Amino acid sequence: MTYPPYEELRNAQARRADVLENSARIARAYATYTVNGVGDDIILDKPFDFGLTFFDRPKFKFGPVFNDEESKVTFDAVPQCTACVHGWVQDDNGYWTGAYVGFAVSLGYYDATYVMDFDLEWTGLAFKDVLRDVEARLVD
């Protein structure tokens, strides 16, 4: 069976669109965690779920931000803050789907009260997770 040339072109374009739709692409997962008090050293026992599936181990970045409404800090010292991935959650295929994170904050003095938000970001190649999308819609 032969197809007219334009139909072959349409089929090739459809195949290309399918491959691009289902290929891994750069993606980001975001989370925010709030830390209270001076000298907090927290290791979370529940992982952050990325909501997507990373092909390779994602790069981790964080940024601490004082919550201005609740923090009473004199800004004569720069806080020492860190967030660290303590462990990864991987699926049966070895892909990365979540992370356990720990936090530590030190201001250098203990007479301040503060609330600090840690903005977390994981970046890497990820697959479109169709099953998660369907499950999320079924729950809603």
C-alpha cells in the first residue's frame, strides 16, 4: 500500500512529536521548608517527593531567606546556613524520585528569634511521569 507523499510527511511528523513528548528533558523540582529558632539542626525523616522522575541524579541547590514578618534579627552578622541531601529515593528502575534533606542554621549569637525559609531546587534530565499525572488527577 502506498501513501501520498503528504501523508508520509504527516506520519513522520507525528512519530517525531511522539518521541519528543516522551523523551527526557531538563526539569526542575521545587520545595520550601521553614526552620525556626537559633541553632536548629534538623534531619527530616520524610523525603521530599519530586513529583517527577529524574534520569540521572539531579543537581541540588538551596537558598535561605529570612521570613521578614516573623524574624527579629539584627543584621550585624551573616547567618551560616546549610541544607544537605542525606539520602535519595529511587524507584525500581534506579531513577531518582525524591530526597531526604537536612538543615542547619547558626547566627553566631542566641538572643535572636527568626523564621527562615529554605527554597530548595533539584535540576536534571527527567521523564514525563504519565502515571503520576493520571494518579494525581484521579485523587483530585
